[in-house]
Amino acid sequence: MLSSFIKNLSILKKFLFINLLVFVIFGSLTIVYLIGIQPNLIHKKKTNHIQIIDNTIEHIRRLHIQFNEDDIKKFLFSTRFLFQNLDRVLIFDSDFNLIGDTDTLDLDPRSFSQRLEIVEMDILSDDIKSEEKEIGKSKKEDSDSLSDILMNYSKSSDFGKPFTFTQESYEQFLLITIKNVNDGEKNIGFLAITEKANDIKVAINERKIFIIRTAFVVALVILIFSFVLNRYFLKPIKILVNYTRSIKEKNKKTFNIQTIKNRNDELGVLSNSLDEMTNELHKRINNAENFSTDLVHEIRNPLASLKGASEIISETEDKIQRDKLVNIVSEDVTRIERLITDYSQMLKDEAAITKEKMKKIDLELIANSVVDDFNSIYNSKRGIKIELKTNNSKGYAILGIENRIEQIIANLLDNSISFSKDNQTIDVVLTKDNDENIILKVIDEGEGFKEKDTNKIFKRFYSNRPKMFGEHSGLGLNIVKNLVELHNGSISASNNADQKGAKIEITFPKNIS
């Protein structure tokens, strides 16, 4: 269920949900850790308390200390080295009366190694008694409270075992451990020690503050990262998604991805690739639609002719008339076949072009090869001479597809030969303009173009070749135009101003690689 829930979330929501989940898990573990800190620290101090209590009780038993105020006070003073790290040591008799309290003694940890005489102890006892009157008032409430605890302790199941508890106020955190003192089987009193354990609270608070600060920093980093992720990555992706949807709905203009295309990162590359692919796809779709429309139009006439001829031929008894009709049918079938063949080949060429990669090529070498091939055929057959003319020693390098450039030159030469008479010359001229763009010209000595034809010759299915060269589909120059545009070039047709004939001029951009 969780996986399906996450699967249906957006990338941003997935990111936030996973971080929240991790945050909750680590937060829970942190809480468990914090809860366990205090008991662990208390346990360490409790262990130390128990050791001190056991040692103290052992001393009491060994020295046969009587549980009265004088003996207990002398004992506490003489064994003060045992309590140097403690806050208070209190001793009660079996009736829960306080008979000894280190707070009533002037205990100096530095003097624990010194041994006092009995006389000194007696003098000190007198001093302690006078001090007790001033201190006793402030400590009486604590003693009374501890007496009640001892009373409950004596009735509990923990009696006979060390019992540790805490007392916490705004300023103090006290750790108290109590235990009864036995003389054989008889309980003769109680021993209680208290220690200021503020270090435990400090340690816990420091850890809490550290964890809170860490959590705040992590949460802030997550929020900042989420903002950056949404602003610079997810939002552009959403725009691209909507862009693709608009393309599907044929409403491309409603979305502008120019800002994304201007980026220099992977999203910018993706946007440019997507836009180029979209434009190419639209172009191919439009071409296919136009091709289909034009093809239907071009086929309709020969089909109508075929229909008419087929209807008449069965009723015609005149052999000559019948032969004419058969010839018409044959020509129409041939024309339809040529149209379909050329159209199919053109679509195949377009599909192949999209898979081919452009590279640096020498236009002069390619042109020279094509010219040689045509000369070998038409010079001997019709006396037509094709000459390649160049005037630049630096060469004519362009960025293109070699076999497609060959196709361009071959189609242009084929077209010029169609309109040339025997023994005429066709010039293939390579030059450069002022911007170093390369210009390819094919100039023949034919009749030239009719003024109205210069704007039509590159259209699909348009052909005005002489009948002697057979039926043509009219796709040759249209294919040339498409191939030139594929190479980011331009093409134009005009009559040769210097002499009789036609001129087709192609401009290729200079090679900048």
C-alpha cells in the first residue's frame, strides 16, 4: 500500500514524503535515546552511591559506632574523605530521627588524610552544636521529608536494598540513595547520601539543544533544497510535459519554452532537442499531408484518363483508335507508377536523412566526381560537355552529408541536360561571397526559364521537360530544394544574364567547425 501511495506522488511530494519519513524515524530514535540518557547516567552515579554506602556501613560496623548524635558526628568527621564528592550524608536512627548530617560539619576535602585526637573531636563537637542551630532551620524541612521517605522505604519490598530516587527543582537536580543499616538481624538506622547531579541535566540539555539545532538545520536544508528542486528542475519539467501535451493537442503556441532552452544544463539540452524534434516532426507531418494531397491530385488526372480510355476501348473497333487508347492507358499507368515510385523513394530518403550525421566535406571533390560521371555518359552520347570551374585555392569545405550533396548536383545536372541540345556546354561553378559562404551554380545553354516558371520549378510534381525525355514525376528539383534546406542553404532559379540558358544557384553556409 505504501509503495503504491508513493508511486502516485509527484517527484517533489515523493522527496518531501521520504524526507519526512526519515525525519520521523530518526526523531523517534532520538527521543528514545534522550529518554535513555538520564537513566543511564543515574545508574552510573547510583553504582557509586552504593559503593560509598557499603564502605560507610562497613566502617560503622568495624568501629562499632553507636547510633547517637555524638558518635555519628565524630564518625562523619573522621571519615569525611569518603564523602568529598557528595552534597550531603545523613544518618537516621531506627525511629527515623536525624542523628548526623554533614551539612552541620565544616568538612574540608583537603584535610581528610589528617587524624584528629579525641580532644579535638570534643572541641569540634561543641563548635558543631553551635553551628547546627543556624543551619538546622534551613535543613529541617529536607530532613523531615527524607524521614517520610525512609518510613515508606521500611515498609516497601525494596527494604534492605539500596534505593535511589531524584528530586528536581528549578535550580537543583538531586540524586538521593538510601539504605538501612543492620547490626546482625536488627535494623539500627538508615544511611542517606545526596549528590547534586546538575551535570546530568546539563548533559541532557546540551544533547537536546544539539539535536534541536541539527533538526532545524536539516529541516531548513530540506526546505531550501525542495524550493531549488521545484524552482529549477521540477517546474521546467512540468512546462515540458505541458508542452508535449499541447503538441499532441496541436496547440503548441500556448507554451513558450524559450527560457528553458536558454539554460546551459541538461534541461536546456533536453528542451532544445525536444523543440527541434517537435519542429522536425511537424515539418514531416505537414510534408506528408502536402505530399498526400499533391499525390492524390497528380494521380487523379491519369486515373480519369484511364477510366475514360477503358470505357471507350471496349467499344472501339477501329484498330488505329484502339492502339491510341492502349497507348494512353500505358502512359497513364507509367505515370502513376513513376509518381508512386518517386514519392516512395522520397519518403525513404527523408527517413534516411534524419539518421545521417553531417561532417566536414570538400564540395569541389564531390562536384568533380559527379561531373566526371556525367561526362562519361552524355559527352559520348550527345556531345554535351560539363565543365567544373573554381577560382579559390583554399578549397570549398562545408558541413554536410556527402551522398546527399552528390544527389543535389546529379539532380541539377540531370535537369540541365533535359533542357540542353546536343553538343552544348553546362558549367558547374564554385565561388565564395564576401561572407565566405560557398556558392554552387549550374548554368546551361538551353532555352532558359519562362518568367512564370521560376517560382514553380521547385514545387512538387511540377515538370516542363520536353516530351523526348519521357514522363517525369516533377519531384527532382523539389528534392534538391529539401536537401539544400537540410544543409541550411538556399536555392534560387533564374535565366543566365550573360548568355542564353538557365541558372540555378545554391548558397551553402561556410564551415565554422
